[in-house]
Amino acid sequence: MDIDKLKSEFLLRYGDSSENVRIFFSPGRVNLIGEHTDYNGGFVLPFAIKTGTFLLIRKNPENIFRLTSVNIDVCASVPVNEVSTKSPVPWINYPLGVINEFDLLNLELSGYDLLFYGDIPNGAGLSSSASIEMVTAFALNSLSRSGLEIMQLVNMCRHAENDFVGMNCGIMDQMAVALSKKDHALFINCTSISYQTIPFFTGRYHIIIANTNKPRELISSAYNQRVIECNEAVSAICNHRKINNLSELNFNEFEKLSTLIKNEISKKRARHVITENQRVKNAVKCIESNDLLTLGKLMTESHISLKTDYEVTGFELDTLVEESLKIPGVAGSRMTGAGFGGCTISLVHKDSADHFMTEVYRQYENKTGLKPEFYQAIPSDGVHEIIVNSQ
Ligand code: GLA
């Protein structure tokens, strides 16, 4: 949908002239490697993608937030003094949770009209939720001249997701959609919350996202359960050695201490986190030395660990990865995001890309009865305002 159409939609719903309407965009993200490590203080390596969420926004004189979306049939009017009350409509809680964060900081906002449009497939593990949150935070910060730093917005969006939406996610998605840079991957240390942008040119390879199109249900409860299991592993180790999170241990230390974790499930979860952290560090070296074949191997190893130790893959994701790896020219393949459905990413030689999509489509449909979708992932910029020249 182009900007003019979105403006017409805005005027249709909120009336008046388009003069003071401003337009913002936040991308979604894929994670190259480093899965389920962020809430364990580990390393992650995501980048923003081209698709994301557009927000058209204008101040209104009525002390009411009006929220609508072009994609789904939602429409809410929330008085400014009632933003802390959760909406019965789940989607509304993403922007409302962010508005509530401004309120919690005593940054009083007057009323605004907001219209959202997203082109990230829903529930695909490409961070459509962080994208909605971040575009809301960035736009409100700008229009209200609150002067918040980008990392404050990141934290507000994460709190909104943890406390308002109820998903105990880490900080990766919000950082990725805020701080990513075109042609770079974002290497984040989730203990120090520091980051580095790493130039990332895939040369003769494409990064192809494949969507399982498996409907995801109850993902937040399974996700929150993984958070609990990791915390149990930390507590068990703490009986012998004080650690704040699993990422303080290297693999050798973990091996020595792992007998302390009596619960076999927690032990497997911990092993994934610790091996995955090492894979992320190796992946950064591969990118820096342009060794995409080894990067691909690390991606595949990551998937295996997520399948066997973290158990967040499932038949559809595993089938996509297995079929992808059969295609000559594929350097590696793995699930990306929280898992339980959603997408894979594969590193595919350009010359094999067409064959890859045709063949994986065929085999995946045969085995699962679902039709996958493919998109190319291109490292893109984080959240920003779209300035439209109006002549
Ligand atoms: C979701 C969460 C992230 C991260 C990933 C798994 O996307 O929002 O914080 O934990 O899952 O790596």
C-alpha cells in the first residue's frame, strides 16, 4: 500500500485535512543466530528487514487516543486518563501498552489519532509486535517532544510487551527494530545491553525467509515456560556458584556444574543457551572474514540445538529446514524467532534461489499440507520518520 492510499485511509477514518498527519515506519526483524539467549543475558545477531509497520498519526484536541488498523478490523477510543486499563482486544494492547509507558513516566500525552498498517505476516516470528510497539513509541516521543533517548524507547517497548501484553520476551526484538542499520547485522550483548553494527554483505548468497504458515497458538505460555526452565537452571547452579544468568558460563564451566541441575529439561535448556552463545560469537567472526559457508553450518547447528535441547521447533519448522538443506547451494538453514511455527531463514546461493523456492515449496506442501511463503531478507534501517515531499 502506498503512502497516498494510507493518507486517504487516515482521512476517511479521522476526517479533516492531511496537513498535520505525520508518518513513521518501524521494520520487523529476522534473527540470523542467537535464539532464546536474550533473556538469558546472551548474544544475539538480528537485523531489520524491509517489511514493517507504518503509523500515521495526528494530535487531536479531545484528550482521546483513537487507534485503528488497516489490516484488521479494530478500532478503539481510549481517554487519556484510562490508558492503564488493558483492552479486551489483544491487538490494541501493543500500542496501548506503549502509551501507558509514557504515562508511567509521568510524560503526559494529549489525545492522538493513530492509523496502523503492517506488511509483516502476522505470527510469523518476524517481530510484528515489536514493530508496532516501536513505531508507536518513536512517533509519540517525536510528536510530544518528550526527548527520550532511543534506548529508553526500547526499554519502554519491552516493558509494554512484558507487563501489558504478558509475554516475558527479552530485549532483542525491540533493539533490532530500533537500532538496525542498512547492510549491517546488529550484534547485541544482552547482559551489558551494548551493541555493535557489523557490516553484512551476503555477496553471492541470499538470505531467504520461508514462512511455515502454521497457525501459532499459545506461544506466549510455551515461551514463558522456557524462561522459567532457564531460571531453574540458574537457581540450581547458584547453590554452588553465584551467577546472574546462564550466559556467565562457558561450555567447560557448564559441563563441570551441570550435575547440579537435577531437572533434565532445565539442563537441556541451559546447554542450548551456552552453546548458542558460542555460535553467535563464531558467526560474527564468519561475517567479518566473509566465510559464509561456515556461517551456514553454524545456523544449521543452531537449529539442531533448538530442536533437540530447547524443543521449540516442531514438525513444520523441522520439515522446512530438512528440505532446505537438501538443495545444493544451501549453506545453512534454521528457524528464526521464538519458534513453535513462524519462519526459517536459509543462506542460499543466488544461482540456486529459484530452484530452492520451487522445490522446498513442493516438498513442504507434500509433507505438511501447508503452503509456505518466501521472502528475501535484506538488512535494513531501524525505526524512522517518513518525510513526504508535498509538491
Ligand atoms: C521472541 C522474543 C525475543 C527472543 C526470541 C527468541 O522473538 O520476543 O525476545 O527471545 O523470541 O530468540
